[in-house]
Amino acid sequence: MRDLKSKIEGAHAILLITPEYNRSFPGVLKNAIDWGSRPYGNNSWDRKPVGVLGASPGNIGSFGAQNHLRQVLTYLNVDAMPTPEMYLKASQAFDENGKLKSDGLKELLQKYLVAFEKWIGKNAN
């Protein structure tokens, strides 16, 4: 737990990328977030700039997972980047080797990362 908290605290920002399970994000991610927020009064996530992305096999491309994750992050006083949002249908985004299928998607991801870099700069302590 100390190693995780130390890494969260030492990061300038964190990009959380999640699959979607039953309209939420995986329990292992929730567990890591919870450990980072403990013990009470020692929240390593506090005011940390965070980006949220995800992919799922479904047509709404991890909307449920990202929405639920943002609710949890709000409670922990995380500075989650509000826009742009990106919901990827995994079968349309990646080939069987995990490579991006299109240059258009690569450009969208690059735009997201540029926006995230600006978000980090706005939230620098």
C-alpha cells in the first residue's frame, strides 16, 4: 500500500484507462483507488489531475465504467479532466494484436493527450 500511495503522490498526473464490467469499472481498480485514499485524512488522490479513458466490447464503449469512475473520483477530490470524453468500442478500435485500426483513431487519441497535457498544466500545484 505504501508503494502505491507513494507512486500516486509522486506522479504529476495519472491517466486511468479502464474496461467496462457490468456498467462499472473493475474491482481491482476500485481497490487501488480505495487504498490510495486511506487511511482517513491521508488521501493520496487529493487534487491530483486525472484523465479517464476506456474501451469495451459494447456499443457505448465504456461510458458506464467511465461515468461510475468519475463519481468515485469526485468524492476523492480528484481533478478529473471533464472533456474531451472518449468511449471506444474495442472491436472497432483495435486489431487482434492490440494495434490501433485507423489513423483517424490515432489522431483522436493524440488530441486527447494534448488536451490532457493542458489539463495537467492548469492543475499544477
